[in-house]
Amino acid sequence: MRLSQYIKKPLQDYLPKDRRIFSFFLLIFWPLFFTSCVHSDNSFYFGHYSEAESLFNHGVYEKAIQKYQAYIDENPEGHLAIISQYYIARSYAALGHQEEAKGLYQQIIQKYPDAVWARFSETQLKDLQTSSDLTARPSPSEISVFKT
């Protein structure tokens, strides 16, 4: 038989005569085919960084700082190190430790001036300065000006 003869045959001729066997294999292998398409959350797991991100998102800033720092200690040149440093600063700010946050933002700006995280840090520094200006108490001499 030539190849052209096989091509001209209808598809049903290539299927098993007993469709029950075909159905059985279809039922068994069809789900297996789709399970390879499903992505697990663990496929995007980055160790301490992933744990820190989850803690930060849940407002557990003290533990998030520890996990971000653990990531930096293990991967000082890792692609997530600058992001970890940024979120450590954000965590400090959320905890009310403004000076620590400012120091870290300034380090990011100095060490990575061309990175987008430096621009984010500049914005955060401005926001911290604005919020500290708004919450600053007036001195007694400033109060006396209003009394006269």
C-alpha cells in the first residue's frame, strides 16, 4: 500500500473497532493531559522572599522584615534583593520607625540610582517628610504667636 491510500481512508478506520477501549483510554488519559496545564502556587516560590511578601501583605511587619533580611543575607546580589530592601523600609515606615525607613530609602537611591525602586524610594521619602511635617507639634514660641 502506498502512503496516499492511507491518507484517503476515513478517520474511523484508524480508531479501534471496539469504542469501549477507546473510551476507557480517553477517560484515563484525558485528565492526565490537563493536570500538566495546571500551575501550582509553589511554581513561583522564592523562599524567604515569598514568605516575607505574604507576611507584609498581612500586616505582620516585624516578621516580614526578618524574612526579607534573610533573603538578602542568602542572595545579596539576587534580583529580589533591592525589592526586599525597599519592603523592609516600607515595613519600618508602617511600624512607625520613620528614621530607619528614611535611611533605607536613601541607601536604595544611592546604590541603585537608575532603578525604578530608587524612584519609588524617592516618593516614599517625600511622603514620609510630608507626613512628619503634618504631624509635627508646634513649638511653644509658635503657639505664643497665635495667642497674641
